[in-house]
Amino acid sequence: MPMEGDVRAMVLERVGRPLRLMELPDPPTPHGQIVVKVEACGVCRTDLHVCDGDLSKPKLPLVPGHEIVGSVIATGEGVPIRLVGRKVGVPWLGHTCGHCAYCCEGRENLCDEPGFTGYTIDGGFATHAIVEAGYAFELPDDADPVATAPLLCAGLIGWRSLKMAGEGRTIGIYGFGAAAHILVQVCKHQGKSVYAFVRPGDEAGRKFARDLGAVWAGYSGDTPPVQLDSAIIFAPAGELVPMALDVVRKGGTVVCGGIHMSDIPRMPYRLLWGERRVVSVANLTRKDGAEFFSIAKAAKVGCVTSTYALERANDALDDLRSGRFTGAAVIVP
């Protein structure tokens, strides 16, 4: 099926260089794939890590973007035709092998031969995207594309991080960006108390966290008024790990929720002692999606967004890099 209009995309040709707007030929629709007309694509910190070279060996040239919401306009062989016209969400996990030990254990997020949207598979900074049908989530027809896009990674990784943090009722969150602003709403719905930590001097970030429901908001390195059951670190700063351990109670967990983080500095063993744990979150599973979208609906999660035209994708990345907005950035082709 031909595309609905010209196919345009912001393309990363070399790591560390700005994206370039390009017109692309109409791609085929291979077996098991769908063509999605992109209505919105969130801008994630992982996109920065890909474009800046923090994550090695991206597919080049590459169309970044892995928080895609759009409508199916064509299906390849083996895909039900009923999907045409349906609204779908496309996350970071775009393919798994299905036969490695991790896939067989139900841990597809750790697959040995994965494919990742906007990293090893072309993503959603474009008018159209080719997606493996089994890794797209069907969404309600009335879902707001801009408000939904950040849920596809910031929301999903936040949810997986919260699950790994355990059942505690006092949660610290370091780095109050897209994932945190979604997660604080989920925590509030579940009756958990969030203690937010922002960069020193970021008064706007402190206010943003409190407005969304955090019971306390301070700076990284501050001591909250209570010991925390767990802490989740979304900022890519390894020096936050010992800070978080220092305010987490015995038996508590510190979750590193990013795909990239600077090195964790040397620290005294006393910070880890007392059966405290430091764990990382890697990718997501499709089960996470099924769980999270139900939770997000019940919690009436609302995303604070700043929108950018496709041609301004570089501006969106620069603004994210510099922290010039609160909430999430979303590209609207």
C-alpha cells in the first residue's frame, strides 16, 4: 500500500552531529510488519544517549525515536488486516529472538538478540515508521497522541523501576524529568509518598514535583525528613548512587532506571551494608506494557508536554539536554 504523502524523517548520519531532514522512498511492508503513520513521538533521554554516542554502535544512518503513537495504514503478510486504521503505540523494545534462555524464561527485556526502536531499528522522528506488529501496543481510538507518547518509554521504564523498588511506601526519585513526572502520579494513586530530588538550584523542578504530588522536594545531596524504603535514579549521574544509599533504610533498594549512567564513584561499604541493594533496570517487556497502561488509566495519569514540529527535532534534543522544559518533549509530524 502506498504511503499517505511524502515520507520525511530526521536522520542521524553520524554520532555527535545534528539530525538532518530527509525525504525517504516508500519502504516495503515486510512479513509480520506494519506501517504506522506517526502522529506523535516522544523525545527521551535515551535518544540523547544514542545521538551523543553514549550508547555504542547504533544503526547508521538512523531515524531516532521510540515513543511512537500513530495509526496503522498498511500490514505485511501474516498480520491481521483488522489492524489497519487502529491506533498503536510503539516502544523501545522492537524485536526479540524468542529462543534464547532469557526469552524462554519470560525475561525478553534481556534477550541476547534484541532489536530496539530508534537505535537498531528506525524509529519515530518521521512521518511514518515500519514496526514489527507483535511489539506494538493497541491503543484506544480516542487516545491523545501527544499525551500518550511519553508513556511508551518514560512511563514503562518508570513502572518497571517502581516494581523493582519493592513494596515500600516512601520512595525517593532522583532526576525529575519525563519518567519521574509520570511515576509520581502512579505512586500517589497507590498511596505511596514520593520524595523528589532535583539538581541544586532548580527551584522550578522542586515546584513541579510538589505540584504533581511529591510530599517533599529537595536538592540532590539533601537529607529527606524520613528514611526512604527505596529510591529510583533517573538522572544519568553515577554520583547519585551513594547519595541515595545514604538516605535509604536497611533492607532498602536503590534502582538505577536509566540505560546509561556515568561511573559510580568509590564509596564506603557502610552505605551498602545492612542488606541494601543497588539494581538496574534494562529495557521492558510487553507484559510491562499491559500492566502499565491499565495502571495509568486508573491513576488518570496526565503528561505535561512541550511539542515540536518534526523539523525542530534538534531543538527538542537541545532543550532536553539543557533542561529547558518540565515534563516531556513530543515531536508532532
